[in-house]
Amino acid sequence: MRTKYSAREIACLLALFLTVLPPLAAVLYIFVQALPGISFEFIFSMPVRRGIEGGILPAIVGTLWLMFGTTLAVLPIGVGAGIYLAEFAPNNRLTRLLEMALVNLAGVPSVVFGLFGYTIFVIMLGFGPSILSASLTLAALTLPLVVTATRWQTVSTIIMPCARTGVVTGTLLALARAAGETAPILITGAAFALPNLPRSFMSRFMALPYHLYISVTQIPAMPPERMWATAGILLFLVLTMQVGATIWREQERRKKQW
Amino acid sequence: MPYQQRLVTLAGYAVLLITALIFVFLVQQSWPFVREHGSLVFFTGDRWLPVSLPPVFQIGGFLVSSGIITGVAIIIGVPFGVLAAISLAELLPPGVSVIFRSIFEVTAGIPSVVFGFLGLKIVAPAVAGLLNLPTGLTGFSAGLVLSIMILPTLVSLSEEALRAVPREYAEASYALGANRWQTIWRVIVPSARGGIGAAVFLAMGRAIGETMTVLMIAGGRLAMPTSIFDPMRPITALIASEVNNAARNSMQYHALFTAGLILFIITFAVNAIAASVIVGKKAR
């Protein structure tokens, strides 16, 4: 059976196409533009002359460190809070306050997380500008993602097996955010064109989004194909996890349906 | 209470604590500035001279810039977002809707620095060329890119709101002889307006708080904007661009935290409106 659409409904569908077109075109365009700049040397060597030559290995490794640190920090609290909200939270004022806090935490601007992380982790706790400070800041930022995903999938009585789907989805989304955020790491330890790889959680670090930002805005001599290549690698990393989260969730949902 | 339950309860309260701590630290770090320079002109003036003698800190121009950019994003984004949500919830077969929904979910993950980069390379030159402006780095360009960035939020929450409308409403409408579009436009959309409103507020909160895109595309001019086609600097861009250069515990440093506090309060208010709709609905 074919559905017939009236003129107004067709206008509606047209609006839908127009909304998905720009982001899809953007992704495609970036990948195409990135290809010429991507080489073995670009991915696997150190930056030379402020990144104008050489590669971006420390930025890739730094971003992987951040993803690892953020996940480690956000999972226990995020999953715990998600299970609490789904299973144990009584129907009272405090729980509603917690729900409000959760929605609002999800809406706190990323640059404000940066100010928060700088004050508490870099200065007060004395972690300095480091992977540790940046990871903990990103953990606070991704907390609502993990809580919401865990909670949404947790259904009574057999808690952990059911929560698992949500935990995996939430983790993948948190990883994607940790890899892509710039503003929170701007003040908590990101550095430009470091000559070596991070040694520990206390090291300063390069990261892909920060490297892209500085390349684009502050290094006039940066060859464009290097910026596109950086953007392409960043986008590939983030979208892999984002697509993974979507596929994983749809599959688990289908499994549960019968 | 078994210890596992005690642990997850603790985790739940940790979320509350972190949200509260953000506010507490912003207030604490703002206090030295508020005590010495706090006055109404901080909000209304548009002079920001952090290193002159004496320094002047007024964020009126940045607030107006944030308002303009958010306004442009909402005005362009909302009609598209709501129509797209109607298509997904009411017009397309579920199998097709799932594909579009996945596309939105995935594109929601595109980092804002990537949008900023694209805006700088493609949108800004296009805006300058089409509108014959001296520079494409304007509040309008930033708002235009933001309108694309807020669409996933707008569409998914509006769609949810449309789907939550009881089927009986539509059936009653059809029984009265209305066709599908009349049913959608006169019955379903009005019934879902609370949820759609919440979606708009959440999107607005996201647009106000967006940092990298506006930092890279809005143009960065400090003065009070006189038109949406002026280069401008919204409040998020102000903080991100200066916080690294401000000496710690200088007056500029505390003024930037005060700007952060104001930003936090604005987004908190906008999100609280959306949250009260969402949480209130669940409570019923």
C-alpha cells in the first residue's frame, strides 16, 4: 500500500530532508577534504615547527588518554546513579530535586565546566593542568549522558543484565563527547604542538579538538590540508562511537522485543 | 539496606552534589569581583577594558550578542525542527523514521569545534558573498550554524511529545471527518505544545551555552552589536578567549568567573523551565 501525501505534508517531508542534509553533507565533505592530508607520517609522527610539518601523534594519543580517563571516572558514579534513579529512588521531593539537577547538569555550558574543573581539580586539589584534571572535568560533563542511558534501560528485578545495554550506550556516548569537547580542556591542561607523548595522568597533553582549534585560529602558516586531515580524524573517531552507540541500542531493543 | 543499594544511593547524591558544587565554586570565584565592582552597569554597559587603569568590566554587549545569536538559531531552527518531527512521528512509516532518527543521533555527536571549522571555511565566506558584507564572521553566521547544531535536540524531543499524544484524540478527529493534515495540525500539534515548548527551551539553553562555534565564527568584536550582521562576541566566547590569559586571582579573572556565573544562571533558568515541563509530566 502506498501512502499519498498532500501538498502540506510534502512540504513537511521536505523540511525533514533539509534538516538532515547539512550535517550529512558536512560529514561527507570533511572526509573527502581530509583524505589528501592523511598519511602514515601524519598519524604516526611528532609535530615539527608548531605542527606545520611532521604529524599529530601526540594529539591522537592525548585524546585516547582523555577518553580512557573520562570513562574510568564517569562509569562508577554514572551507572550507580542511573540504577538508583531507576530502582530505589523514592517518589519524593529529594528525588525530584535530583531529576532537576540532572536535567540542569546536562545543560551547563561546556565552558562553565571548564571554569569548574580549573577551580576544583587544577587549583584546589592541586592536580595542575593535566590529563587527570581534564578527564575529571569531562567526567562531570558526561555524567548526565551515562546516568540517563543506564536508567532508561534498567528494568526491575534483574538489574545488571538489563542495565548493561544502557551502560554500553552511555559509555560510547561519553567516549564520543570526551574525544570531541574543546572548551573544558582549554583551561584544564591542553597544550599545542608538544614534542613528546604524555607519560602519565599528570602530564600536559595535546588533543585533537584543541589542536584543530589552534591550527585554524592561531597558526596562519598551517597548510589547509593538515586542518582538514585533523578534522577528519577527529570526526572519524567521534562518529565511530556515536554510530556504535546507535547500532548497539537498536540491536538490543530488537532482541528484547520478542 | 544492602550495601549495593547504599552505593548506588551515594552515586545518586553525587550527581546532586556536583551540580551544587559548580554553582558554589562559581559564586566563590566571582565574589571578589562582585564585592568591589558589583553594580548594575556591569550588565548594561558595553565597555570591556580589562587591562586599562582603572580596568572596566561591563558585559552588556556580550549578553546582547548571546541573545542575538540564540535568537537567530531558534528562529531558523524551530520551524524546521517541528516540521521534521511531524514527518517522523506522523507521516513516515516507522522503518523509515528509524533511519532518520539514527542520522540525527549520529550528527548530534559532531564536535562543536568541527562545526566552527566548517563555519569558518564555508558558511562565513558564503554569508559575506551573498549579503555583500565586509566580513562573514558575524552573529548571523554563528546563529545559522547553531540552528543546525540544535536540530537533533529539537527534533527528538518534539517527536517524543507528538508521539505522547493519546491516539484517541486522532481517532476522534478522524471520526469527525477531518483528514490527516487537519488532524495533525489542529489536534496533535496543539496537544503536544507543552512538550514542543520544552524542546525549544532545551535547544535555547544549548544555543546560549555553545562555545567553540561562536568563538570561531561570530567575529569576536567587543563593542555592542548594532545589527545581527555585525561581528560580535557572546558571553561564552568572552570566557573561552580570555580565561587563559587572565592572571590568576586578578580582577579580570574574577570578572570572567562572574560572567560564567551569569551564564550558568541564565542556562539554569532556561533548562529549569524545560525540566519542569518534563519532570512535571512524569510525576502525573
